Amino acid sequence: MTNQVTLQEKNLQTVSAKQRVVKIIVQVLLYTFLGVMALIIVFPFYWMIISSLKSTVEYRLPVPTLFPREIMWGNYVEAFSAANLGRLFINTVIVGVVSTLLSLVITILSAFAFARLEFKGKNALFAALLATMMIPGELFTITNYITVNNFGWIDTYTVLIVPFLVSIFYIYLLRQNFMQIPNELYLAAKVDGTGDFKYLCKVMIPLSLPTLISITILKMMGAWNSYVWPRLVTKSEEMRLITNGLRDAFTDMSGQANIPVQMAAVAVVSFPLFLVFIFLRKYIMKGVSRSGIKG
Amino acid sequence: MVESKHKWKAWLYLAPAIVLLLIFTVWPIINTLRIAFLDGYNMLGEVGGETYSFGIKNFTDVLDEYSGFKEALVNTLLLTVLTVPLSTFLALLIAVCLNSIKPLQRFLQTVFFLPYVTNSIAIGMVFEAMFNIIGLSPDAVTAESWGIINNILGLFGADPVNWINLNSSYWANMTVMVIYIVWNALPFKILILLGGLQSINKQYYDAAKVDSTPRARVFTKITVPLLSPMLAYVVITGFIGGFKEYSSIVGIFGDDMKAVGTDHSLNTMVGYIYDALGSNEGRASAAALILFVIIFVVTMINLYVSKKKTHY
Amino acid sequence: MKVVLQNLTKVFPSRNKKSGEEVVAVNDFTFEIPDGKLIGLLGPSGCGKSTTLYMISGLQKPTGGQIFFGDDDVTELSAENRGVGLVFQNYALYPHLTVKQNILFPLQNLKGADKLSKQEMLERAFEAAKLVQIDNLMERKPSELSGGQQQRVAIARALVKMPKVLLLDEPLSNLDARLRLQTREEIRRIQKETGITTIFVTHDQEEAMSISDMIVVMKLGVVQQIGAPQDVYDDPTNLFVAKFLGTPPINVFEGEVKAEKLYIGAAAVLDVPGVQDQPVYVGIRPEGFIPNPEGPLTCNLSGVDVMGRDVSLVTTHEASLNPVVRSIVDADAAKNANGITVSYSLKPHKVFLFNKETEERVYFEVK
């Protein structure tokens, strides 16, 4: 192998100078692009917050202000009464907490059975359950709507909680986690005379805490964000959840709506989510990257 | 594995889940299939003792000119076809950029994940407010306030657009929805793609560098092929999500699924199914089955293509 | 092309930001690598040998000093513009490309005057493949190859662009023992055939000694000794180098020099003319022992490892710093080594003295 590529032909000084300039330009472009995109991502949140603090008069100015001249906390008070947020907030918390707790119990029990216990048809049953995940939820909603009507559950908390207690996805997630716990631990517990249930509580659950936290967060967020089902199965506004109140209270599209109050309501609904995001981001991201399912 | 003496015990653990699944998952599959083929099925009617004959009338009704299904189908297809490539491309671009910076990487990553943890109805209302024009005159020439988006566009010399108000055009409405859906879809895609990028062995890039590979070639010949499984995943879930689009549109336009004073419906397939609930469950079931078939076929096509295109 | 390293230094900022301590990976490395030679950078892990290699490749920037390729200062040049070939420890073959595409990859990057036609590229790729004897595997994917074959592909990919310098990072560490022997001969052959200045990094002294024209022994970022393998083995400059080279390893004893005589324990084992009185470490190569019933150094025999022509006597000695003292002696000479003890006289040129504080070599005249 001869005729090696020679550097001498090129002027080394220009090459290294050029390479430095290119590097700087690339960095500038990268940060500019990311900065602009980040602004676009954040802008709606910014706009929501500053709008929620403006007076109606200020909001309607032809040239918008980027920060409220006078901060109108009153918008939030008004939002609470306009959208009946207080009552709906309580509803949502009740539904969220109860359904999360029950759902956790059911998920843990089934995941344990699938991960550690032996019984006939285990794998076939699990595969069948996973297959149902492919079916769009709307298909279930139709019959479930009929079913809960027949049960006479309309306008109760039960109807908001029970139909969605079992999530095959959560069972799958937790089973995977349980399976990673070495089987030797289970056998050792058996030898020591520890019962299945005690083993589940003392070993499996503590070791799977991060997954359980992920499930809890996703489930709570699900209740907080649910819109379609509560609207279908509740007749009275008092039984609806917070997102329903939000949309239903402000449907005036004539352009005359009191947008600052509306934005205050939106901010109230968004605020707990921000808290969750700030403190529990890690768990959400972990859960999300394994799922691809929103909420 | 230890042989448990009490095999029935496993079923005890599973009992709560199985009871609920039988009622709310298994029965719906059977029943929805059943009522989709009962002509003109109606819930209250059945309770009242009415009987229905087996047939495909629900399906023909759905596909009927006036049922609004075609509009919903077109809207859904358009939204999906527009938003999936756009959001995937943007997410890929952002993820690649994020992956090649050092300072502020964690911070920006957090910022880009922000829209994931939001209520799509609530933020839809914020988008509504941003695009909303206040006090638009009937001739659409003057307004009290053109809204922040038009104001920003004005800075670049653009004329204000009637995005979502009285007499706004279909494509203006569509644009707003596409922007919102893309905005909403970015965080999940960025998260997955960035995770994929970070799991690519750095040495491939070092090897490419030693071999004087131009940036563009590194991207097309190394990054994209090695990222292809993640890209496929993001596209497939994107398509499935796109076909089920509903609540983000409610967020912007309300339950009516249309801009005030306009004739064109912005309804989607899922919206169509919900609209039929409470009056015509047979038709809702038929539409749900059609949706299922469409999603299934599209997913299969996606999987087939990605199997051919992705490496490993 | 010769490669010159001048006061090359690399300091990494500490991982723990609070303590603010810096890690000096390579400290003041100066060395001129002659054109067309095969150089082994040798040292235990964390000695800075890989960092040195990466600085030569341009993937890492030195914090001080300069690198010259020929007469050109390339210190500021990034890896893209250096024209080196680099073989990674785990090969870094693109998993989605076939062997042929992998080898063609660097050629397709050539621009301007260097640009090749498709035909030329293929010819060059096959030429490189033939050189490493993988021209029959061109359509396979890397995952379908054995470790040794992947290694060859990686070398072919590095060679195909005819680099000025070829760099190999632990080229044999991922291969099994048999392949390792075979591959190192292969590397030697390829280097000879191409005449490309080649620098490789290894922690295996045997590997480095067997194929290098010159070896560089490093420890904690500091170069300990540079030289031809045999010279370094025969004449180590300090205790570290003496201990690092050689299998079985050198035997180290505590000793003392009194009146130009070397004492191990109470026995005066060797005359060391010209050495002042001082406590020393005594390094004795396994082949430096001559079994001799009258010999001054007596060890307790604990076993005999038969190796064919030679045998290795495994003994113990209370002044030894190693758990055992190992000598390699002629099989015939060891025939009468069946007692409880064995006595040796020593070959003076196989005995090295080191200062006890600095561990630097203390020289004496060998008669």
C-alpha cells in the first residue's frame, strides 16, 4: 500500500482554523434551534399563566402585554366558582385515590400470580390478556356504557372507578419487574416456611417500589385527565371530574368569553400536574419509555 | 419451580382481576361484535324488549353519505398523515441536537418533556386562547385584539389569519389542530428517540470521525439506521395515537367539534363513535370495528415496512 | 511516517466536582516513533496508554505538549483531518453494514483530489480484505462473524484508506488464547507488509514483547522506559519495569549492600562493585539462578513444575517479597533437586538492584 494521503498539501493552519470555525458555527446553530424549539414548547404555559393574571380589559388590548400590569388574583376565585372547580376537585381526588389504591392491589396480586405461581394455562392466559391490548379502548367503551347503564351505576362514583380498575399494561409492567427478582429468594423463603402472601408483602413489593410508584402516578394522572368516560356516564354536573368542568364551563366560542378566568381555571388544573412533573419526573419518564401510552 | 400444593391459590390471587376483566374487557369484545351486526340496535330498545335482526345495516349506515363518518374518517386520516411525519421528524431533529450538546442538556431535556405531563383538554384551551381573535368584525377586517399568534406572525410581516373564529376556513382549523397535536406528541417521541440515541455505542461515532465522515453522512448512514427500531416504534405508536385523536380537538373546539359558525365538521372517528353512543349503539359498534380494522391493518403495514427497513 | 510526541500531557477534570482534584492521565510524554516501526504502549490499566493513543488519533485533545506527524504539527487538528487508522478494542464495526460496506465506508468519505471511482474503491476494499484474509466474507454482517474475523475486518477498515499511522487499542484482548497468538503474528505480518507506522496499546507484556520493534512502558501517566523489548527486559530502569516484564515474573528480595557485597538475609550472594552501602530491593530473573550445592542463596523447595526442556523450581525464601521464588533451570541440573532446600549461585547480569526509597535502578559493574 503506497501513495499515502499526505497532509503537507493542505495548509495545516487553515485546516485547524477552519475546523474551529465550523465547530463554533455548529454549536451556535444547535443552541439556537434548541432554544427556539424550547421557547415554542414553553410558550403556551407562559401564556396561560400571564393571561390568568390579567384583567379582561388588559387581555383585550390590541397590543398584548407580556406581563400583567396589575395582577388579578381574583380571576382564580372566579374560576373556582364559574367551573365549580372545588366540587369537581374533590370528586377527582376521591376517584383518583380510590381507583389507584384498588388498582394497585389488583395489579400486585395478579402480577404475582403470573410471575411466581404455577397454574394450568398460565402462559396462554397471559398471552390472551396481552392480545387485548391491541384493541382500541373505544370498542370496550360502547359495551361498558351499556353495561353500567344496566347496572344502574350512572351518576355514581362506582361508575367512575370500577370499569378501569384492571389495566393489563400495569400487570405486564409489574410482572416484568417481579420476574427480575431472583427466583432463589422465593425458594429460600419457601424453605424458611414463609407463605406466598407474606413473601409478596415483605420481599416483592419493597423491591418493586419504583414500578409501583410509576403506576400510581400514571393512574392518578389518568383520573385527573379523564374526560370522555365521565362525560358519558354522568348526568349531573356535580358528579363529573375536573377536566369536564373545565371544558364545559367555558364553551362560549363567540369571542366574548372571559379568557383570563378561563386561563385561571386551566392553570388550576395544570398546577398539580406541574408539581408531579417537577418532583416525580424520573418515575414518569421511566414508565413512559416502557409504554407509549399517554396518561 | 416449587410445586404448590394448592394450585387453586393462584386463581385466588387472580380472582379480582379476572372478574373485572370478564365484565369490562371480555364481554365488551363479544357484545360489541354482536351488536355491530344487529340492525339498528339501540340500548334502551333492548331493555324495552325490542329484538333486532342480524345484518350489516349498521355498517351501511355508517358508510352512508349523511352519517358524517366519511368526514370523520377524512379528518382523522389527514391529521394522522400530517402530524406523524412532522412530529417524528421534529422529534428526531431535537433529539439529535440534544444528544450533541453538553451544557444545558439535562435542563433542555426536561423542558422538552414538559408537554407530556399536561391535560390535553386544558392546554387545548390555551391554544384556543392563543389563536383566538377577540371582537372580530363580521366582515373579518377589524378586530379588538388579533390574538397572540397573529401578533407574533405580524412581527414577521404576515397578515392576521382567522384561525378558529367565526367563518374560519377548514384548513385554518386544520393547521391549528396539527400544530397542537405535534406540540403534544413531541415529548414522548423525543424521550424515546433520545434514549435510543444515547444507547448507540459512542465508538461508532469515533470510528466515523477517524475516517473523516461528514456530519450528514454520519447522520444518514450511522445514526438513522442504528436508531431505526426506535423510529419504527415511534411511528407505529404515532399512527395508532393519530387514529384515536379526539380530546385535543375537544380542547380547542369544544364538544361540537367545529369552529363557531362554520359548516365543516372537525369530528374524528373516535368522536363519531361517542356521538353515536346513547342513541345508536349498533352504529357506534360498527364504527368501532371499522376503526379497529383500520388500526390493525395500518399497524401490520407499519410492522412489515419497518421489518424490511430497520436493521438487525 | 514518523510520529513525534513532545511533552504530551493530558489532565482530566475530576469526576467529583466538589473535590476539584484533577487526574493526570498522561504526564509529559516525549518520544519519537521512527517511521515504519511497530510500537507497543504497555502498562497496567489506568496508566494512560489508551489516552495517549486517543490523543495521537485526535479523538482526545492534549492539555499540553505537541504531536507531530512527520514535520507537521497536528496537535490542533481534529481526528477527521489526521488521516489515521484506528482499530477499536471492541472493533466498532457498524452492525447494520456488511463487511464490504464497512471496509468501503472510509473510502466513500474521501473528497476532492482523493476521491475514488466506484471501481477503485472496490479494488482497494478487496485488496485490504485480502491482506487480512477475509475476502471470502465480504457479504456477511458483523454479527455473523467470529471475534477473530471481526478483528480482521476492523483492521481492513483501518488500513483501506492507507493511513499514515495505524493505531490499535488492545487489539487482542477480546480474543481467546489460541486466536490471540495467531492474530498477533498476523498483525506483525500486516505491519511488515504495509510498512505503516503502527502503535498499539496492550496491558499484556508478553504480547507487546513478542511483536513490537519498541515498547513504551507506562505507569500512572508517566513513561517508565522506552526501548527494544529485549533491551528493556535485560536492563530495566526501575523496579516497576522489572516486575512488569517477564513470565514468570521477576523474583524480588529485600537485600542490603555492605562493603560492595550484596546480602540477602545473612548470606552474601553476589559481589556488587561500585555500590555504596544501602538497603536495596534485589530483582532476580527466574533464569538468573544456577543450581549449585555450594551456592550462597539457599531456598526451601516446595515444588517442581516440569516444562519439558526446562523446569521451574518453586521455592520459598524469607526475604522474598513474592510468595514464592521461581527459578527456571535446565532439566538436567534440577535432577538432584529433591531435597528440602536448594542452593543457587546467581548470574550477575540477571540480578538488578533498586534503591529502596526511589525504586530506581542501582547499577553495579558486571565482571
